Amino acid sequence: MNRAMTLAVAFVATFALILGGAAGIGYLTADGAETPPELENDHYLDEDLVHDGTPGEADVEMSSTAPPQTILIDPGAAADGGVAADPLALLGLGADGAADRDVRPLVNALIENGHEVRIHTPEPGAQPPGDDEPTALGADLAEADAFVTFRTEYADAEVEDIETFAENDGHVLLASDGDAEFDQPGAAALDAALGVTTEPGYVYNMEDHDLNYQRVYAEPDAESPVTDGVDRVVFQSATPVGTNFANAELRPSDGSQLSTTRASTEKPLLIHTGSVVMAGDSDFMSPENAQRVDNDVLIGNLADFLVENDRNAAQQPPESSGDEAPPGEPVPPEEFPEEEPPQG
């Protein structure tokens, strides 16, 4: 057998071996491609699970007739140099209206009803205060009637200032979410100071949701000023919250489950205890989410909660033996942009 014949026989034998092996493992089909396995993730398969792609129209209104109040907002900026040059940008205000913490619907409602909104921005490299001096946050709180925070990590002295503020009739709105680092010591200290609890993980619903399974609906547990006029709201990524002394204002809709256990859950996603409201989501107040279901009604109710307090900030000076820290940066109404509905 010459060399050409030997090579031809070897080629035929090798090709036959490849075909035989492929047929044995099911690699090739009639069209030359393997049949893909069936997906088992229902949220990628069932078209009925993705619905209501058109948002409503946000209409955040306040019913309170309280006199002008000062609301301090801590958007959660770090004091390690990450603070924006313009504090307004921390709340989505300014040129492009883009920020990680965009709560324009809430701030708009407060300003339009004659209230003052200030922003707390920590000073990079600031030294801890002395024993008889307030923290920068404490000084800001002394000038405020209500406090909105998205942070969980505060120094011990700051936690004490927040606790004192709440004990002196200051209303606190604490908004967290499933991505918060609940294992941080500051988070546990703040929860304990305000009498609330937070559970790791997020709530999801494969049967009844808004746009995707993690955007869960929540419904009122009972009638209250916080849930007045609310049929259902949507939270973008919510974690259960609670306390032994709180009213469960909103619970997830039927069929909801907790990510850490995969078990069904009815644990509240928004609670009210005394002068504190805690929400297990921090994005429901954004402009795009304010347009979903009754989120705008809830935002208006929370604005009412913030200003309906018995606190007189003018009679609550910070305890200091020296000069007082300057108050938080106010949000000028003329610099506050009009909201535009998202495109698409």
C-alpha cells in the first residue's frame, strides 16, 4: 500500500470514529447542533410574568397643614472623599439630575408645601468631637424637625445623636434595602437605638410582581395615616423589617418568598413605631418608581409623617461648649428642577 492510500485510510477511520463518538454522546443532531436543555427558571420563560410595562403618572400630594418644618436628609455619602462637590447632586439635583439617591418626588412635595430641606454631608477628615460637643450630624439634627436617612453605618456618637433626636419628638424615616450590610456594627447599633430590626436577604415573588420577580408588591396591613389611600405599592428590592412594638404598615403580596430561605414570607416591608418609620427598600421614592401603582400616595403620606411632629427645633440647641457646627446645606427651591417622565 502506497503512502497516499495509507493516509486516505487513516483519514476515513478517524472521521468515522468522530462521527460514532458524537452520535454516542448526542452531540450532533439532524441539523448539526445539540438540542439545548430546557430552562427551569420560570421568570425567564413565562411571558405573563412580565407585565405592566407602562408606568402611571406620579402625583405626590401632601394633606398636612403643619407650619414650615426643617427636614434633614442624609443621602449616605461617605466622608472619605466621596462627597460630591455640590451637595445637591447627592439627591439627583443639578445639571443632569442623576444620582444614586434620587428622592426628588419627596423633596419636591416638601418644598412645594413650604418646608425647608437640608442635606447632611460629612466632612472628610473631620476629627471626632469632644465629650461635651455634638457631632456634625448632631448639630444638624438640632436645627431640624425631621430626619431622612439611607445609611446604616454611623459612629456611636452619631447613633446617640439620632436616638436623642427621636426621643425629643423628631420624626425619622429610615430606608434600607436588601443590599445593605446588616453585619456592620453600626447597622445593629442604629436599629437598636430606633427600636427596629432588619433581616438579611430580599423578598421576591414569582407569581405577582412589577416588571421582574424582585420588584414585589406590598399591601396595607391595616388602615393608618401612613397607608391612607394606598391599595398597593411596589418595592424595587425589599428586605423584611420589624420590631416588637411596631405597626406593620405594609406586607408583601401573596406568594412572596425570602431569598435566604426560599420559604413563603408575610414579614412587613414597612413599619411605624412611635416617631420612626422604617422601609425595607430605599428606591421606591425615586422619580421612576413614584409613577408605579400607589407609590406616589405613599410618598405623600410619608411627607405628612415627617412634618407632623411635636418637635420645636428652636428649643433644641446642640450641647456644646464651643462654636456650633454649621447647619446642613439647604436645598434652594429655585435650584430644584422640574421632574420629567422617563422616556421609553
